Amino acid sequence: MKFILILITIFSIPAFSQTDWVKWEKAEYPYQIEYNTNHRNYSFESTGAGDLIDKIFLNTYWFLISDVDGDNCPFQPTCSSFLAQSVKETNIFQGTLMFFDRFTRDVNIFKSKNHYPRVNTGRYFDPPSLYTLNAEKINYIPSSEVVSDK
């Protein structure tokens, strides 16, 4: 009786095991992050020379850096939006300098991440109005607060 039970046990194990042709099937996982660039206006319509230079620089940044790199900017607003807003608030020269300052802070975010408040999406809140030389526009927000996504 023990011999029969052992034989049934030994021969039933391969019957319920996986076979090679069903063992591992190909899984289809989408690894790409969907990045919607439809909201960008790549036209060169401008009102003046400074606006045209801004559009050329912004389109070049979008085409060569932002579209290739994806949505990886840790700040809200993103670096390209920061450039457009800073040029509108100040002028082309000061706005470009503010952008390059912001771009260097984007690279060093891991050292200074406790200096910025967070947005609900998890990004760091850093608008260009904090860097203009107008004291009435500057609204300091402590880094411990969470800012609502605008």
C-alpha cells in the first residue's frame, strides 16, 4: 500500500508541473511615459525683436532638450515655462539670466531640495516671481508647506 501511494505521488507531481511551452509568456508592459507636447506653440509669431529671440530660444530648448529628455523637470513651472514667464515679467536679458540660474538649480536639486515648497504633484514650487527685483511680487513660502497645483 505504501509502495502504491509513493508511486502515485511521484507520478502525479510531473502531471501538475509547468511545461516548457507554457512556462513563461511574453508580457506587454508599456514602459514609455506618455508626454503630451500638443500644448506647445512652435510658431515664430512675435510682437517684437525681443519676443522673436525668446521664441527662437524657447523653440530650440523644446526641440533639442525638453522633447528628447521628457517630462523630467523637478520644478513647477517647468524650466521652459519658467523662461517664458520670466521674460514676460522682466526683459529678455534678465529673463534669460533667471532661466540659466534656474537650470543650474535643476541640476543641483538633490543638494538643496529642502529649500523649496512642494506642489501636490510632488514637484518643487519655484515661480519666476520670486526672483524678480520687485519686493512687492515676492511671496515667500516656507519649504514645509504644500502648494496647491495651479
